[in-house]
Amino acid sequence: MPTMSLRTPVVWSDACLLHEPKGEVWVGVTIEGTEIAARAEVIRAALEAAGAPVAAASPHDDTVLDAVHDPGLTEWLRTCTTDWARDGFPSNPGQNRVVPYVFPTAAMLGGMPLRTPVAVNGRAGQFAYDTMTLVGPGTWEAARGAVDAALTAVDLVASGDHDVAYALCRPPGHHATAAAMGGFCYLNNVAIAAQHLLDNGMQRVAVVDVDYHHGNGTQAIFWERGDVFFASLHADPHDDYPFFAGHADEVGAGPGHGCNLNLPLPPGTDGATWLQALDVALARVAAFGAQAVLVSLGVDTFEKDPISAFKLNGRDYPQIGRRIAGLGLPTAYAFEGGYATAEVGTNTVGVIQGHLAAA
Ligand code: SP5
Ligand code: ZN
């Protein structure tokens, strides 16, 4: 890739560093947090070193956030750590993160109405679907800052001021559904940004999710929508997180029938195979007639990623940007997964350089 100064703005909010996962409960054991603030700092430093200007996220009101997410979820994220501390969980049993416990699944309720418990440790299961996505002091501020970063990035491309922007929206968002957090995600930054484009005059937008994991939250949010095309390439959910969504036969419903494309891929998938699947997804996006594209840019497809099983290497990332640029659409990339901290910066820069080189 020729060296060139990146002109793509990196949209950033200092609040995004305030979330500290500290730990996650995985198959019943507490392990170190995976989605750490250093990931975002490394990506920012790499983009800046490549010449990208940093643009401060501008505050947006809650209108579009409330259009995408259940007010119960946002209220919970705003208040749960205070209630958790008030009820003494940080000292007994010694857990200062909000950890879900009982999940009111459809199978538990058997059709009975969902009741909201008074106890904070009871309520914790209502707005989460896994045990890996803990809430602590600063989580809400970070998640809300990430939403502002994503909204600002799409403003920059929708206005025509930029063809491409990168939203450094941490914590990530693509696993968050309308009413539940999961997969290290609290608010669905990309879904909110897509809705914002539609609210501001676009008729059709596309989300291309290249994270290693299926973007089940984004899929669920737009499942019955004909104005958002969602395409995702990801680990086969038969083998990997999020397990309950991401299969190839999930095509959307109602007005959204045909507007959802899942391309599950086996463990060990290399760059050549993966890029062929990307071409399939992009051809569908082009046929849909999207006016803008949002990219859920997880770089956990990397061969050295500690929680993933694909085999992309550093030379594959510019090819991702190059192919997405071939759509010729205003494009906002957004931070998602990628846990090989030493390489998340160079791989992200690679995507943006590939995009600019092709555009
Ligand atoms: C945004 C994003 O990439 N979220 C990923 C959520 C995946 N969570 C499942 C991780 C499984 C971790 N396995 C732990 C292995 C410990 N040795
Ligand atoms: Zn991921």
C-alpha cells in the first residue's frame, strides 16, 4: 500500500474510555475483560500516525437513540450501577460490576407476561442475554459517547463534507438488540446511525458487518425493515458466538424479507475465501440501491485474534476497504471487535488506506 496521508476523520469522544469491563463471566468463570480501552487508544494512535484528523463527537439528543432502543434498556444502563452499589453488591459478595443472574427467556415465561422485579440483581437479567457484558461506573457515559461518535460520523458523510469517516465508537454495538445488551455491546451505534440517515432524508441504507461475530443486534433491529439492508460475514453460529442467530436461512421478515443476508463461514477461513464472500455481500448491497453504507468494522477476523478462528492477515485489510469503496457510496466505518491489541491499529488503518486508494 503506498504511503499517503489519511484525510478520513476519526470521530472520537473521550467518554469512550470510561467503560472498563474489568472481567466477564464466561462458562461460569470470571476471566479478564476482553473489550478493553487500550483497543480504542491503539486504533486512534495508528490512524493519527497515518495522518487522519481527529474530529470531536458532537452531542446529539436522544431522539434517534429512543427510536432504536427500548427506553427500559437506556434507563437501566443509566441507573443500574447506582442501585447495585446501594444494595451492597460491591462489598457482599464483592462484585462491583452489574452481572446478570436470572434470564426471563420466552421458555421461562411460557407466554406469561414479563414482570419487572424490584431487586436489582433480579432486574439485571431483563436487559442482558449473556453473562459477558458487565456494567460498571462509566459504562453508560462511554456507550452514550459512542452513539454520539457514530452519529457525528454519518453526519460528516451525509453532508457531503467527506466521502468516508471512521467512528471510534467504544464500547462496540453490533450485538446490542433493541432491548438487551450482549457481546460487550450496550447500545447499537451502527443501527442508531443508520436510523439517523433515514430520519434525515435517505430512503435506503446498508449495513455491512465484517466483524468475526454475527451482528445479531443489528439484524434483529432491522429484521422487518425494508429500508435497511443488513449483510454480515461471520463465524458459523453453529460453532461460535452468538449461537442463536447468523444462519444463512435468516433473510428478514415482512417488509424486510430479502433485506438480510448472512454468510456464515467455517473456522480457519482465510483471506481469499473471506474476500470472495465479501464480494457476494457487496453485490447484494449494490442491487438493493443503498444511498450510504455503514460498515461494522470488527478486525477480529485477524489470524492472531485471541478469541477468533479466521485467518485473515495484514495484507487482507486494505482489500476490504478497496472493495467497499467500489460501491461508490458515502461510507462510515465504525469500531466493533478486534482483540489482538498490538495489531488492531494497523489493520484498521489498512482498511481505510485501501478504501482511499480505490476511491
Ligand atoms: C464486539 C465483539 O466482537 N463481541 C464479541 C463477543 C464474543 N463473546 C464471546 C467470546 C468467547 C470468549 N472465549 C473466551 C476464551 C477464554 N480463553
Ligand atoms: Zn466480534
